[in-house]
Amino acid sequence: MAQTWLVVGLGNPGPQYAATRHNVGQMVVDELAARRSETFRAHKANARVVETWLRPGADKLVLAKPNSFMNVSGGPVSGLASFYGIPPERIIVVHDELDIPFDTLRLKTGGGHGGHNGVRDVVKALGTPDFPRVRVGIGRPPGRQDPADWVLDPFSASDRTVLPNLVSDAADAVELLVDEGLTAAQQRWHAPR
């Protein structure tokens, strides 16, 4: 029986943040929407959404981009979960991850927030850390640059040559997670390539 999944791309609103490392989660849900030729529309839960399907006859996907700033992502996520009646185990949060090298993906369910304020707020709003996450590696800043500044910087020119493949891989990981489950997605994306 088909189920509904909420796929949330974390990031900050506005064009000044669109190309930054912190917004790679939103880039992934943009890719998922583009694959289905869908356009985001406003939702009363302070987010932009696309209602679509994994493929015809398969699970429904609600792709979402909160309109709030990263650190207060929880309100829109919990509002959408409530509106669509989606339990935490079917809420996939896609976000940037400092502690994973650039161009690397890791998937998990539960655990800590790793200092990621957007994930921290989603955990608080949902009342549980037990939701799947697609963690998109952005790496640590060079030298002594503050990580808070690093995540708000645009990707470097060399990173931008790889970024489309990384975003596409992360979108593939979301689709595989929905289609075959977390273990299958981890086996594909955690194996050395």
C-alpha cells in the first residue's frame, strides 16, 4: 500500500542564501521536484511544497522547503507533518554536514544533531530524533575560518563543478531510501566508490 513521505530540504530563505553550503538540502529537493517537472507552491505551514509521487503508483512524496531560517526549521516541519499526517519515521530531512567530507553522503535515522541547529530544531519540534536523514557532506572550513561563516559562503568554483553530481546523488539516495529502505540506501552510498 502506498504511503506518504515528507522530504524536507533544510536551508535559509531568499536568493542571497540559495547558492550557499547551508542550502544544499534545498538544492536536493529542487532536484527531486525538477525530475518530476513540478513547481513549488506556498503552504500554510510556512513552507513551499510539491505534492508528487516517487513514480506512478508508488509512494506519495511531499517535497518541502521551509520559509523560515535554518535555526527555526522545526515549526514548518512539524506543521507539515501534522497537516499531512506523516509520522517521524517517514520524514526525511536533507541537510548539509560539516563533519562529512565534501562530495560524500551519509544516511542515518536518529542519533544526535551533531551541532546542526536546523536538525536540533526539527528534533525539538517533532519531540524525537528518530527520523531519517540524508547528510550531504560539505567538509570543514580551511584554516581558522569560523564554521558559521563557512556554511553561509557559496561553494567554491572547483566545488561547483562537482556539486551537480553530489545533488543528483543525494536525490537518488532519497529515492532509494523511500523505495527500498534505509539499509539499502546506506549499502549503496556508504560503500567506497
